[in-house]
Amino acid sequence: MKYTYTAVFTEKNGKVYARVPDLAGCVTTGKNLSDAIEQMSDAMSAWLCVAEDENMQIPKATPQMDIVYDKGDELSLINADTLKYRAKTDTKSVRKNVSLPLWLSNIADERHFNCSQILQDALMARI
């Protein structure tokens, strides 16, 4: 799933602190604004993956003009794509049994096809 939320960035003591008010506890820091934006994208993706996995209600994004922030803070829209994040971070493989017609299995073996890879590619195309 793809999400977009507003993050608030506060520079203090040589670091940039970031938070997404709509996602309770979604906070991070960066060395500079660019790093903080990158870190926030990662933090949001992780937060949203946990929410999806636990069937939590995912809050709607508050319009940026309604976000509460302090003078000197910077606001930025941050995108998170949980499918991409999972593909990048959740690399554990699981074993699945599948049934194929014998003739198809024989052809796949003769041609040295990697059935696991073909199935992964097909599933990703369908998602």
C-alpha cells in the first residue's frame, strides 16, 4: 500500500528531529534535513507495516494546514510504500507446495526453469 503523511522537522543541537503527528510514536532523527527525510520514510514504512500486520486502524492523513507545529519547524510530505519496503527488508523465504501437471513439471525440469523464481515473478506481477 502507498501512503503519504506530513512530517514535522525540528532542528536542535545539530540534529534534525522528525515526527509524523498522525502516526503515534513515529519519530526519528537525522544528521541534516535530507537525512531526516530519508530516515522518516523508513520509519513510516516500518510503522505502517506493523499496523497492517496487526490489523490496526491506519489513520487518515491530516491536511497539512491543520498540522500543529512550532515556529522554525519545517513540514514535508513523506511517501511510504509498504510493498516496496517489505520486498527490501523481509527477505525470509518460506516453503510452499504447489501442484503442477506432470507434463508441465517435466518441461520445466528439461529446460532447467527455476519454478520458485517464476512463481515469485508471477505473484509480484499480480500484486
